[in-house]
Amino acid sequence: MTYEQALQNIHSLDKFGAKLGTDRLSKLLSKIGNPHKKLKYIHTAGTNGKGSVCVMLSNILEKSGYKTGLYISPFVCDFRERIQINNKMIDGDFLAEAIERLMPIVRQMAENDEIITEFELVTAAAFYCFDKEKCDIVVLETGLGGRYDATNVIERPLCSVITPIGLDHTAILGDTLTKIAFEKAGIIKQNSNAVISHQKNEAKQELLRCAKERNNRIFFADDVTLSDVKTDITGNSFVYKNEKITLNLLGKHQIDNVKTVLKTVEVLNEYSDFLNIPITAVKSALCNVCHPARLELLRKEPVILLDGAHNPDGIETLANFVKSNLSDKKIVCIMGMLRDKDSISSIEILSGLFETVITVPIQNPRSMTQSELADVCHGHFKNVTEKADVKSAVDEAFALADNKEYAIVICGSLYLAGEIRQVVINRIQ
């Protein structure tokens, strides 16, 4: 099986299953020797920030000398971003090997009406690869929710991490913070450790209830003390335990995320049997960490900023960053959004921040058309124009933002970010 055939097999499966739970995936994994039971984990759930937290932790663990698996979603430019070892994408041939091993079992199960979803298959492939490569530890990000998420097939992790919870995927997870927190808290296992990020009180109380009920040691990211915190267009810096640390991720919200990371490191150092994570590894990792399309600075002068935020909480973070760092610029924004996201709330949050908005469709069946998105944008921005594809939108943005008084912001969807990122990089090289 080639890599391209592996991707075809993956995408041939349904994205969502009719039945919730991990029973199907457990059965699939049992037929290949239960690779997930041979690994150690940090398991992360939440609405916002969990990808950044996972990437930071993975980099820190690698710099500490541990062979580290990283499982995240979605990808931005390359499918293999979802499965990484020592912060490098696995080879296409390795993914093909995993899918070739799994697909006959998937087809056999389907004959018995046990339908494996796309996410379940990719999760199984990740466990196969991490086990085959004998990873010391795996940083595992949930896909959706927690309690019924495919990643929750694992047994007790070294630590469960819950990043900030907001109202997203409400049709599936529930329409209140309490209900969503209950689902996210599903990754918290008996007699383990739980690190809780800064939360709204409603979510915090539910997470505490669940963690106490499962006899966890509970730790709060808010208890981490940072001093001399500075943030600007190039990143963040702070002092932690008398060490000055530079964080190569943009936005004040990353200070909350790094507090979660640092508290998790403290917990792992104190309560894991084998991990020893030195401050030198933390400094080296955070200084060089990269997370594409999350407030990613593609160019400094004139500024080009790429962000994949797609829910109101994420859009609020983008808006705050623009207000703090680009208030002296005339901003041209390329924007695309999916139809099933809260575009109206997102546009209201961004209202007035951009001089010109160029709307584009995304190569996704759930995409808003450029005209549909433009209709939502009218009245909120001085100029709104429509383009039929990302290349013409980039051409238009570069023509408008032709000096240092301007900046270009690209936002609205990770799918858009994946389409447009290389187009922009090719343009500025």
C-alpha cells in the first residue's frame, strides 16, 4: 500500500459513527495486540489551547531526552502532522504500513455492522506507530469531547490535562459549560493526576467534582507564578523559577497555556516514576516551539498573520492580539469560514478591526460561499470584496497592503489556513 492509497482508505470511512463510545476501537486494537496498553500518556482535552499545550509538552519531553509521540488534530498542511515522533511527522510509508495492517480488520468488522470511523482508524494507526517505535511517552490530544472520544480508549495516563472550556460543538457535547465540562472530564481516570487550566467558574466546578470523584490529585495552572511577563508581535517572555524564558508562540492567551504546561511538567517531575524534565529542556523547547496557523507570524514587515481560530473564543483571542499589536496598521483580511460555525458572532467580535475584508470559499463541502460570508461582513468593515479562490485573494491582499502601514491577517478556519499557508510562503520567499 502506498501513502496515497492509505489516505484514500482513511478518507473512505465515515467521519462520525452512529454509536458513541470506545468499544469498537478497543476491539480493533485487541486484534493487533493492544499497542495502546504498552505506552505511557499525557492526555489532553479542552475547547481552546489544547493543541498548543500538546505541542509545547511534546517539545519539552523531546528536549529532555525522551522518545515522544504526539497525536493532534486537525492537520494544517500535511495529514502526517497528526502523528509525530520527536516532533517530526512520520514517514508516509510508515502510515501506509499501519493502515495496511488495520484495514482488513476494519472491513471484517464492518461485515458484522461494527463500523470504524475515520478518526478511530487514524487513532489506531497512531497507537500502532508509537508502539512500533517504542515511544517513551505519548502526548495525546482528544478529537472531540473526551468521555466518548476515541483517544479515551487508553487506560490511566500519567496526567490528564483540561485546557479552557467554552461553548463549541454544543449539538454534540451539550449547551452549557457544565455539560461540556462533564464530557471533557471523561478523560480523567481513577487514582491519577489532573491539571486544570484557567476556567470559567461553571466549568471549573464540574471539573473539580469529576476529579475528586475519581480520587485524583488536582493541580491548577493558575497556581504557577510568572513574573516580568512581556508580550509583543514576536512572542512572549517571562521569568519562571528565576529563569528567563522566551516563548515562540504569539498572544497573551499563550501565557495561560504555558502555565498549564509548566504545572504539568511540575506534576510529571514529582509523581511519575521515570521522568526527569530539567529547566534547560523547558527553556530550549519553548524558545523554538512552532504551531502553524495559530497566530503564526509569516512575515514581520509588512506583517502577515495567519490564524485558524474558528469559534468565538478563538476569534476573541485573535481580536485581542490585533488590538494590542496592530492598532497602528491598516489591515487587509482574507477570511473564509465553514457554514456550521458561528460566523455571525465571530464577525461581530472582529467588527471594525479590518479596513478591508476579502472573502473566499474554502475547499470543504461545509464552506460558506464568498458571497454568503460577504453578506455577513457588510456593515462591519469599511470595504468588503469577494474572490473565488485563495490565490486571487492573496494577489488582491498583496496589491492593497503594499507598504509598512498595512498588515495582512488571514483567519476564519484551519481549513483555509491549510489551503493558503504555502501560497503565502511561496509569495514572500
